[in-house]
Amino acid sequence: MPEISVIVPVYNVEKYLHKCLNSILEQTFSNFELLLIDDGSPDNSGKICDEYAKKDRRIRVFHKENEGVSKARNLGLNNVEGKWIAFIDSDDWIDDKYFEHLLANDNNNIDLRVIGYKKYSRILCEEYIPKEELLSEDLQSFLNDHIGSTIIAGPVCKLFLKRIIKKNNLCFDNELSLGEDTLFSLSYLRFTKSVYISAHSEYHYRYSDDSLTKKPNIDDWITFLTKYKSHQLFLIEKYKRLNSIKIDWWNKCIGTISRLYYFKIYKKQKRYDYLQQIYSLLNTNKDFNYYPFIISKKYLVIYFTYKYIKNIYLSDFILNFILKLR
């Protein structure tokens, strides 16, 4: 029985896949299985997966029609055999002691194991090296420090217990085209009582700048915000002083409003409708009646149009005029 099941969703990544798979197979900790989920790749990614499976008995390959990363990861979850579950993106890679360092603390009561990372874009490399800690019961400091960051936001840089995932029927949301990885991690945190943090940065995350310029689907963002809020409310109720969650919530809502105006793709009435929906999300619960310190002029404008201008048409006019986005 493998100690770790590694799930790698694969789609159209032939130029990165060798590096990813080699980094996994070269681990100093070898008791793992590797599940490669080929999500209907149009390039040679599926063939590369099959070639690796012929060389290493730890590898299992699943070929499926293209349905998105959530269904690919869920297929992996339905077939794992290990005690722990790791997710690695197929364009990323890990250092050779990644698993060894994640498993360094052998305390049997640990529910979640996390590690630091290096994030690469076209112009810079960001490194995050956390301090080593074992946190039990009260995870407030962990959440305050990491909410909204890669440490919590996605499934990478972590080991999840299969027992917790299976017992609580956790999976990735197939209805979302964005943010599904964040919701999965927050769902898991509902059932987490202890976290081990490894003081290493051994996950290498390839960050695409294209995501900053891709035109957004605001409907998807609002769906994500609505589901995200329910998880945040649960955590706020459990940990009473989580101002970081409220700040993160405000940042995501304000970021969605910024996208709405920045890309200039929506007509006036559509903007009114979207703006009203986002303002309604901000207004629906007193637990979010907390306003972060805003240093950006753009954020300041958005904040005051929300807080003090009750007329949605005037609010839209001010956002367009002052932000010079349309």
C-alpha cells in the first residue's frame, strides 16, 4: 500500500510534462503511486504519460474526454490507494526531498501537511519559506497568516488525508471554471484540527501572466464569490477573530469589480446588474462589516462608491469616469 497518492491532471503540456514527471519519480521518498489523468489532451501529453507508465509500476494512467481540471482531479480522488493525497500541476515541478520534508514530522494526529513554494512568472521569482510549526486545535494563526495565499488557496504544496476526504465526501466543484481549487482547500479546512508546516520551499509553481490579461467571465466570478462566502462564514463562526478572511473577501470582491470595468466588454445595463450583485454580496452579512486598510486609489474609489453612494447608476458613472476604464 503506497503512503502517498500523487494526482497530476494533464492537459496539453507536452513541453513541461517531462520535467514534472521526472521530478516526482526522482523523490528520495519512494513509497508513492502516481496517477496521471489525461484530460483529452490534443498534443502528445497522453502518449508521454503512457511511455512513463511502461517504465515505472508506480504509475497509473487514466485517459478521459476533456471536461476540465475538476473532473480530472475527482477521477484521481476516486482511484487513490494511499494514506495521503498530493496534487501536483503538470506544468510545475518539485525538489527531490519534497515528500520527505512533508512527512518529516511523524505525529499520527496531523490532518494537513503544507510546505513552501517558489512562484515563477516571466519577470520574477517569488519565494515563500514558512517557519516550521505544528498547530493543533486552534488554527486561527495559520488562517490569519495564509488565507488567500498559495499555501491555502490551491491544492498544491500540501498533503491531504484520504480518510478525511472520503469520510466527508470532499471533491472539486465541477460547476466552476475558476476558484474550484480554493473551495476544495477551504472545504478540507472545515475538518482539519492539526496542521504541520515544513520549513522548506520545494514546490516550483509556474505562474502564467496570461491570467492577468484574459477576459473574465463575471458570472463565473460571482458564482465563485457566492460559494466562497459560505466557507468563510463557517470559518468566521469557528474562529471569531479572523479579520484576514474579511480582508481577503473584500479584496476578491473589489478585484471582481475592477475586472468588470477594466476589460470594457459589458454594456451599461449588464454592468449595473453585475455591480448590484457584487454589492449585494458585500451587504448580506454583518460578519463582513469590516473594511481593510486600502492603499490603492482604485480600491479607495470602489470602496466609497459602495459605502456611500446608494444609487447604482451614479456609482457606475463614477467608477467609469474616475478610474478611466471605459
